[in-house]
Amino acid sequence: MKKILLTAAFALALSSAANAQTVRLGTEGAYAPWNFIDDSGKLAGFEIDLGNELCKRAALECEFVANEWDSIIPNLIAGNYDAIIAGMSITEERKESIDFTQDYYPSDASRYAMAADANIDFDNLSGIKIGVQGATIHASYVEANLAANNTVLSYETADQSVADLAAGNIDVLLADGSFLDPIIEASSGALKFGGPDILLGGGVGLGLRKGDDDLEAKLNAAIDEVKADGTLDAVIAKWFEKGPFYSN
């Protein structure tokens, strides 16, 4: 009887795995430590770890798809993947075209990075070159508030903007503080932060197609779980050495 029960349980497990919903998660793969391609050529980072954990909790079979940032929302809408997990801030503008889960990372202060010997008057930013990654909340902010009196350079990837800052081709770079922290630290004093911190967006969430309510509910339930039991804070601490944000 015991053998029969074990065999039945094994068969049920195989059946459940076979019937699991396959969900494709789109990510950029070029925004360390959020998501990046590691030395073995595989996607890695905070959101890869978190995505795998959320899929396990939601009983989903998940596959990651790397996609360039500037087309990541259009390709979600086109059906090339089912959700975006790519350091995407929740904004009212984006919510006009896609839906979001609840946040899995709180609002992250945007910060200015510059050369260590730079002397910039942030009370009167004028006549300087400001770098941003295109199609981001930082690009929208700079275009709306600083473009009239400065030169704005938009980059396809965040790494390209950092390279131009290091080369002296831009005066300041505006990006997420969590992205810039390890870059400033690794610069051996060549780069520094300056100016005010700027809060943009309403935290970071997974983006979904409008009307995909079932998947949104499953992912939100999984996020509730990892927040409540401390798993989310542990994954954040692993990659950012920050927190706790969601548990005591």
C-alpha cells in the first residue's frame, strides 16, 4: 500500500509540473546588480533570484528573456514575454499602457554622479552635459526640468552612460542610487555623488499586459509571501546590502 501511495504521489507531482503555467519574464540583462549577464553568459542578479523565487511560490514555470531596455514595454505588449522584471519604476505614465504588480523594491532615490574634481552648482544647473539612460524616469525628469539650459545625452544602456562619464564626455549622470552605489565605490575616488537626491516613481514592480489579471494576482500573492517571511529582504540584502524594507 505504501508503495502504491508513493507511486501515486510521484505521478501527481509529475502531472502538476507538466501542467504548470509557463511564464516568460522579460529583463534587460544590462543593469547590475538588478539584472546582468554573468561570466558564464547567463542572466543573473537580484531580479533573476527574485523572479525564480516568485515563480516557485506561484507554481509557475518561468523562463527569462533578455530584451533591450528601449523596446522592453513594446515587446511585452506584443506578446514576446508575459511580464517585465527589469528595475522598472511604477509611474502613472507607464500605467497608461501596462499594469504593474505591487512593488518589490521601494522608491529608490535617483542621484547625480560626477568626477571627483567637478564643481557644479546644483542650485543653478546651466551649460552642462547631463547623461541619462533613454526611456527611463531619469530621462523624463531631465527632459522636463533641465533640458532648456543644458545638453542632455541619452544612452541605450546604463553602462554606456557610465563609460562616458568616466571618459569626461558628460559632466553629470543621473541614475538610480542603487545602480550608482557600487560604481562610485569601485571608482577608487575618481567619481563622487553630488547635488540633491530625487525621488521618482512609486517603487519597482513587475510590468504586465493590461487585463492579465490572473497572472497579476498570482505574482502579487507570491510577493506578499516573500515580504511577510523575510525572503524579499534577504534577497535585497544579498545584492544591495540595504534594508530591511518589508519585514522586521
